Amino acid sequence: MFFKSHCKKQFLFPPTLFSFVTQCFSNYSLKAFVPIPNEPNFRDPEIVHLFCAKALKVAAIRAFLPEGKQLHAHLIKFGFCHVLSLQNQFLSIYLKCKETKEALKLFDELPGRNVVSWNIVIRGIVGCGNENDLNPHLGFSYFKRMLFEKVAPDDITLNALIGVCAKLHDIEIGVQLHCFAMKRGLDLDCFVGSALVDFYAKFGLVENSRKVFCAVTHRDLVMLNVMISCYALNCLPEEAFRIFNSMRSGGANGDEFTFSSLLSICDILEYYDFGKQAHSLILKLSFESDILVASALINMYAKNEDVIDAKRVFDKMAIQNVVAWNTMIVGCGNNGEVIDVMKILRDMLLEGIFPDELTISSVLSSCGYASAITETQQAHALAVKLSFQEFLSVSNSLITAYSKCGNITNAFKCFRLMLEPDLVTYTSLINAYAFHGLGKEAIEMFQKMISCGIKPDRISFLGILSACVHCGFVNAGLHYFKLMTDVYHIIPDSDHYTCLIDLLGRHGFISEAFEFLKSIPIQAESNMLGAFIGSCKLHENIELAKSAAGKLFAIEPEKIVNYAVMANIYASHNHWLDAERVRKTMRDKNVAKFPGCSWIQVGNQVHSFVSSDKVHPKLLQIYATLKMLLRSMKEENGVKL
């Protein structure tokens, strides 16, 4: 009504508006989405209003900034700057195009602002994130102004602000918003309730999410999906399936988001059968063609080491986007199938799918896992060709891959080429040095990280402690352990305790290691006891080894290596009865000892071997070559044959 009355006051629209629209739309992309009314209809205020609103809406959705600015300028020129509905559309355009300064200036100049205006600005600020040096907390400042101007927030306002709290990991403000929603009665709204459930889920407060969920009486599919996602995120599969069953009992079958959440918790063997049942239902409801669901299925099968079924799902996908290809690469990589990973990458490139940084980093991780140096170099070359080496995830994967392939020089070169290494970068290189027994270099890199103002985390300290263990830096290891607990206030976990026990025990401080093992505030775990027993074997302390072995057998009664180590300790001290007793226990438990293996890459294939190998397909050729080499070595050293 305001628009109509305003138009009548201006004596209808001037003819120049039609000529402007015709000229403007012929030059820009809006004409493909918004049909232009005929010139006679352009004198009807209602038709023109609808046309302008639709054009501005399309410009906001498609981020057509030049068209939006031209429309804005001409509507101001024609005297329509007081039509609030149109001004709100201009706000949307500027914020969608990240023109935050222009948007906030326009907002401040509005003669009147309704709840829609405030919601557009608040949601727009949230959408811009940290771009244009925008403070992410600015949305809360506008929320306070909104309350000060006595504009009542609605469900859209609170949904946006609660989402900001989840992104900023600010639980305090999120709880305050929850209290505000309860006072206004908005916590019972499904839209707000879904945001609250998701907010608490991301902080691991599952009980709070459940209470919010139960308080909402009329729940839609979105809220049910968010609750299932909450349980999936916090590793509570039984509760997730309970919600799904109640959903189906209420007549809802779920959608692609429902099944992708359910499948994400079926990637462990215990719930693999549930995942296959979910797959059957997906086929029945015709969701298998959805990219999100298909990717989740590939991930589930791959993580359960069923690469064949994962490939079958992948091959049946109508559209294979980069996410699906990445999921297949990660799945094969996790199962050590580096040859399949490289084949999938080649097929991906042949299909014209452009890989992203996740593709390259996943391929590099797979190559590092298999210690495949040739494939690592090929993936590195592709990363350089596609200009992905500047991505932190790719550079960090390169460091780790080269390290695991035994090429610490290339790992360091990759580090030197990085402009702004982060915590993961430094930690990767520290772990690489520790893996190669370069304790001094690991310590230097750790100190450099601290001097650059990067705060180490528990993984960084685990890396530097491992380096001290491998190189026998006892005093340095004790120093870093104390630094971790006293300065950075990081609570050690079992891996940190294991490193310190191994450090003390391996280098002759058996008594100190035993006292430390007894004094730790958590119950001794198998890795701690195993490290201590290994130290006892090294320094021939059979009594302390027996004490620790009793606890270790109780924790891991089925693990063969524990019995084998203890039997060897007894045998080395001629305690034959004790050694036979342990070996009898092994036989009674019907456990077999799996030998360690070595491997070598020849061409594009990795060959693995065990001691006195009798099963390799090229067994005869290998032993013939070995015999020839031994003969040559003996002849060169003057040994009689």
C-alpha cells in the first residue's frame, strides 16, 4: 500500500524507467531470469513493484552486483528510496556480494527498519565471515542495537546468531541466546530448536541437545536430521538409529541428509551390518543416485575394508563429482591400495574432473602410507602443475609423504618453500625428524616454532618426546615433558607417558621408569607396560619385567606379541620352565605369531617379505639372485666356498 501511494504521489512512473530497464537488461545477465513487462504495463505500480522485487531478488541470489547497483541508482533517481521492501532487497545484494561497507552504510541511512532489515544485516554479516576485515562479533552488536530500538527478534534472528556462536566456539553467548529464546518462547520453535540442537552437539553437550529436542513438540524433518547428526557426531550410533526408527514410525522415511548421517556412524565394523541394512533401504527409496548419500556409502564400505563394494557404488553413480572421487581415493588409500589410488587419479583426470587440494593431499597421504616414493614424486609434480603446493594441506602432506618414503631432504625442501607454515606444518616436520632419528634437528625445529609464536599442542609435544627417545636425549625429554605440563598446561595422555617411560627405561634408568609408571595419575595402559617390558629386556631386569607382564596379560590377554616378548626374556635368562609356561599359554589361546615384514618398491609395485619367505610369487628368482650375490661377496672377501 505504501508503494502504491508513493507511486501515485509521483504521478506514475516516468517513461525513462522503461527505457533504462530495457537498456540495462540487454547488457547484463538479469534478462535471462526476469522477463521485462510491456511498456503499457510499466505504468501499473503493482506490476512495476513486483518486477523490481523479482529483479533485485535474482540479483541477490546470483550476486549480480553491477545490475543491482544500476537498479539502486535509478530507483533513487526516480524517488523510490523510501520503499522499505526494495531497500531490504538492496541490502541483500550488497551483503551477498560481500560489499559490507556499502550495505552497512545503506542500513544506517534507512529512515525506518523492520525485523526483516535487521535479519538481513545480521545474517549477511554472518555470511561474510572474516572477509573485508569484518569482525565476526559485529552481528551481536547489531542484535543489541535491534533490542535497543525495540524491534522484536524472530526465529530467523536467533537462528543466525546461534549459528555464529557455533562457528566462533563461543558457548557462553550461545547459552545466553538460549535463555533469551526461552524468555520469548522461541525455543519451542522448530527453526530455533534445530539451531540449538546443532550448537550443543558441536560442543559435545548431547544431553542439552536432547532436552532442546524433547521440548519442541512439533518437529519437522530438518530437526530430526539435526538430532540424528548430533548423535552421529558424538559417536552414539544406537541413539541415532532410535531417532531414525521413531521417525519412520511417524511416517517419515528421511532424506539424503538422514542417510548420510546414519552411514557416517556405520564406518566401524560393529555397525557395518546396520550400514548395509541402511543401504537396502536407500535402494528401496531411490536415494542411491544422490551424490551425498553415494559418497557416504563409498566411505562406509571403504572404511570397513570392502573396497569392491565401494567401487561398485562409485561406478553406479550417475554424476561423479570431485567429492565422490575424493571419497574413493581416501577409501583406497586407507586400505593401502596405492596403485588403485593412482589409477583412480588418472581416471579422474581423463574424465575431465578437476582435482582439488583435498584430492592431492589424499593421494600424497596414500603414497606416504605405502612408502611409494615414485608415486609421491608424481603427485608432487601434479600439485606443482595445478598450483596446489601453496595450500597448507598439500604442503603438510608432502612433508609427511616424503618422510615416510625415507626422503627427509625433500621433506625439508617442501617446508622451506612454505610462506606461512602453521602448527601442523611444524609438527609434521618434527615428527619426520623424530622418525628418522634426527633428534637435534627436531629440537631446533620445535624451538623455531615457539619463537614464531606458534603454540605447540599435545601432538607437537609427542613428536619432540619421540625424537628425544630415539636419540637418547633424557634431560631434554624431561625438560619438554615439564614444559608441556607446567607452562602450556597440557594434560598428558597415555602416549606422552609411554614416551617418557621408554625414554627413561631404554637409556638405563629402569628404576626411575618403574617409579614413574607407578606414580602416573591414570591407570597404566598396554602401551606403557609394553614399553617398560621392552626396556627391561634391553637391560636384563627380569624381575621388573615379570611384574609389568602380569598386568599387561590382564589388559590384553589375546595379543600375541606380549607373550612372545616375555617368553624371549625368560629364555634369554635360561628360565626355561617360565618360557615354556608362557608358550603353553599362547598355544592354549590358539594365537599365532605374525612375523614382521620388510618391503621394497620395484617399478610401480610394492613387494613385501618376511624372514625365510616361502610364498612370494618370484621366490625362485629371488633366492637364485641372493645365492649369486652371496657367492660374489665371499669371493671378494677371500672366503672359501
